[in-house]
Amino acid sequence: MTADVRAIPRSSETLSHQGGFDTLEDELHYTVAPADIKGSLPAAVSGTFFRIGPGRNKIGGQEFGHWFDGDGMLHAVSFTDQGVVYRNRYVRTPKYLAETRANRIVKRSFGHNAPGGIRKNIGRLPANCANTNLVYHGGKLLALWEGGRPWRLDPVTLETLGEHDYDGQLGRFNAFSAHGKVNPRTGVYYNFGIRPSFSPRGALTGKGAIDLYRIAPSGHLLEKGAFEVDFLSFCHDFALTEHYMIFFQSPIAMTSPVPWLAGLIPFDRAIAWRPELGMKIYVVRTLDFQVEKVFTVDEPFVAIHFSNAWEAGDGKIHVDLTRYEDFSVNEQLRHVLHSTGETAAGRFMRYRLDLRGGQIEASEYRNALGGEFPQWDQRYTTQPTSVMYAACMMSPDATFFDGVERIDLHSGQVISHDLGAGRYTSEAMHVPPEEGDDNQEGWLVSMVYDAHTHLSEVVVFDARTLEEVAVVPLKNHVPFGFHCGYTPEPFVS
Ligand SMILES: [Fe+2]
């Protein structure tokens, strides 16, 4: 079954994506009946698709300073024989609760200070808004935010169960990134967090450190480690191979921490693109969390999201990623509520790191459209894969991701799917095929916002062709968010 159930011709008039940033106050729970689903859901898509992102970008008429400050809302879409069950809930962080009660901005955040001047901001960290990514691991559903600890939710009701500290092993000031990765062969979950160096010499010279975490399939934190880096920098994601964690340390750093620590400016205004600091790639062993190799990059760039990575067997590590030339992407993300221009889209690249010789080779997937949110068949995380999927910018006048693309990593061939005028998307999750399926590449599931109706749809694509094989119409819009997840479990009560 490959019929494209939804093909809207693109007109010269582009419908704005901006409604996709509207707040969704309502917390809903309903079922979309099978009769209302367009096309046909593949049997393999029978679990739960999660999506997380800011549910609101303002409070009491006051806009937050940055898209990253929106309060985290989790959306869950469970595929069952009785229909598709949708529910959504805000994560009950202290920020969400305090600002809901007050109906105004109360907390200092990534992109804005709290009202009340220096007294209300000095020495305070940005508030955790649990809005960036999610993981279901060890039987626990966690909403992630890279500056603090995760928040645990009930996967069926999405009720907030509390901040999760792995039995006390994550301290109050420990960061836990939004981009941990699970090795599918072992079930071990690796994650990291950035912080200033606490070593006497490191602290004096402004060095940074990256904490490392190894978490058992049972969900217990087995081991912590750390290594020092040249400076404290924004590090959003990493690449995982069978034996290594790989960190690209881009020079996004503070010029001076003093104005931020003194409460004069928010964190977002304290960090800047500083290519003079240089860029390094740290290859760290998963076995003992020791640094195996450090590469120096000649021309610094920004690597935000990584796709799959693996050890090629010739001493080289292959890493696929999205690349930006500088940190101007942050300007676009900061002003995203009012932007009518192009949304940030990265270039898709392959890096080959030679562990023996120390060379770095880089090549670009030149046929790929600018895009973001690279994904792959996660059954093969740490092993060679031949395909990458991403949200992309289809039309020259696109203001947000209006397509999906499939990049053949061997030939460089690209297949893209235009969602049609007024339809916008973000990350798509891969769902493996069932044994015996004709389609052995599987499916993609994504959320699509339709500006015509100001409603969202859950769309299932054939991963081989990107044709839309099923469209599940929701009764609400799902505000644009950041990341998604998929579990084979259909979490319904
Ligand atoms: Fe991310």
C-alpha cells in the first residue's frame, strides 16, 4: 500500500507557519476512530509516538525571551485496534507551577531574566522547563532538558511523577543532556552533562568539564565519569559508537561569566560564537570513560545534532551530523515567534575520524536539502546504516520545515516529500517493519501542523518513498516542538 493519501499542490501563496507556535492550554485525552483515519495504518505502527516541546511560549501576555524557555508539554499518540489515542500534558516543573499560579513570568530562564532586577537574578540558574527531548528507558519515561535533571512522567497518563535523580546520583546542579543514546545491543543508555571544571587548575583557567553517565537497561545509573575540556561550551548532542562517545566541542562560550552571574543578563546573552577559542573533537571510551583521542578542527563550526555513528573497522569512526558555520542559528531560534524569514536549517555532513593517524575527513551530502532532526533506524545505532531521514526546507520561500527527506548515505541520492502549502513538520521517528513485511525499510511517524485548519495531524510515511500512507487528524494543534520518540508499547489505560 503506497498510495499518497494527502497531496496538496503548492500554490504561489504560502500560508504562514506562525500559528504553529500558538499556546495550547488544554490538556486533552481522546480517541480518533479508525473511520476518521485517512489511508491505512501499517500493522507495524502499533506502539506510542511521543512528541515534546514548548506548549506555551508566553504567560499572561508576556513572551518568553527564547523559544527554549517554553514550558514542556508532552504529547502521546498510541496506535490501537480501537483507534488512535491522543493525550497531552504539561510537565509540572516549579517554573510551570509558579508561573501558572502567578499568570506572569516569575523565573529566570535561558533567554530572559526574572522581573525584579538584579536581586531576583543574581547567582540564579535558568529554570528547568523540561521541554527538549524524551527517553523511555528502564521502564521510565523522562522529559529531558540539558541544563538540569530529567523529569519523570507516567507513560499512560503523562502525569508528572517528579524530578528524577537516579536514586540520588544526580545532584541538584548536575546537568543531564537531552540527547542520551541507547546501544540497542546492550540496552545501556549513555548520557552526559556540561559544567565548569572543578579541578583547581581547571577552575582557575576557566576550563569546562563533561560529566558522563552509564545507565543499565534496568534504569539504574551504573557509573559516572568526567573529562576536562578546554573551555565551558554549549554541547547539545554527541555521537555513540560501540566503544566510544564522541563530542564535537564547538566554540560557543561565554566572553565573561560575570554579567550573567551578577544577574545583569540572561544566559542566552552571555554566550557567543568565539571561533578564536578553536574547536576540538573528544573521543571517549565507553568502557572506562577515559579520553582515547583528541582531534583539532582547523575551521571551527557548529554541530548541533548527530545522526548515527560507527567504527568502520579501518581505524576510522564515521559520524553523520548537521553542520552550521556559526551560532547565528541562535538568533533565529530566539526570535522564532516573530520570524517570517528562513528557519535554521543545517547541512548534512559525514566526518571520518582516523584514530590512528589523527586526520579528519569531511564530506557533504550535497544533494540533501537544508534540514534538521536527522534520524535513522535505531535498531542499528552504533552500527553502519545506509539511510538517514530528516525534516527539510522544500521550497525557496519556506519559512519552516515543509518537507521530509531520505538521504542514501552510500549514493548520496535524496528522495524528498513536499508536505504541500501550509503544512509544516519537525522530527520524524523511524518505526521498524514487521517480520515478513514487503516494506523492509519501515515507516516514519511525524506530527504535521496544517495552517489551513490550525490543527495537527499524525502522519505515517513509507520510509522508502516518503509517501504519506496514513494521516490521523487531531482535534487540536500541537505547538511546534523539538524532539520525538517511539516505543513499541501502546501506552493506554
Ligand atoms: Fe536537540
